Amino acid sequence: MASYTKFESFVEAICEEKHNLASDQLTVALCNASNNPTAADAVLGDLTEISYTNLSSRNITTTSSSETDGTYSLVVEDLVLTASGAVAAFRYVVIYNDDAPSDELVCFFDYGSEVELADGETFTVDFGASLFTLT
């Protein structure tokens, strides 16, 4: 499974009301190995993304946003990316808030090596039981 990293600025962005995770549109950005994100990045403009020509929608569907006994959990559906032609290689799957003022970053997953998609191939971003929990 890919390793998860939270962007450091995400904590401040939550406290400063830049996110409404129950209703904002979370979206996937893809970066190749030579343009890796770092935990210190804050907004989408800090990243160098691959070209999304020939790639299906990168929008994430939120299933639930809830708090129980002081623990918040954001559950999202796994995202299936489908190529309709060759797609540039990527290693990092970045989650950002497309509705936030500057497309604030949330987290990223490092797949450990580059992924390439040929025409008709799919790649499933498996978010597990929840994208994240806050306690």
C-alpha cells in the first residue's frame, strides 16, 4: 500500500476555515518522481503536475464526514482513473481541496515507483476505510 503524508499546512487551513470537508470538492493531482511533493507544500501551485490529457475525472466522492466521541473521520470512495490514451508516468497521488481559496493541499500518497497507464488501463486509488481521522 502507498505511504500517506499529511501536508503540514492542512492543520492550519482547517483552523482558519479554508476547508468544509463535508461539502467541498476534493480532487486528485498527480506528480511524477522528479517532481515530488513535500510535507511543507501548502497549495496546488506549489506542485508540478503531469498532463491530464487522456485521463478520466479526478474528482473524489465523499461518502461521509462525521464526528463520534471527539474523533472526526472523512470517508471517500476509491477513485478509479481510466486512460483513454497514454498517460504520463506518476508516482505521487495528491489530494487537494478544489473549492478552497488557493486549492489548499490535504495529503499525498507515495506509491514508491512510477505508474504508467496505457490506453484503456485503469488505476485505483484505494483510500482504505477513511481518507483520514482527526482526534
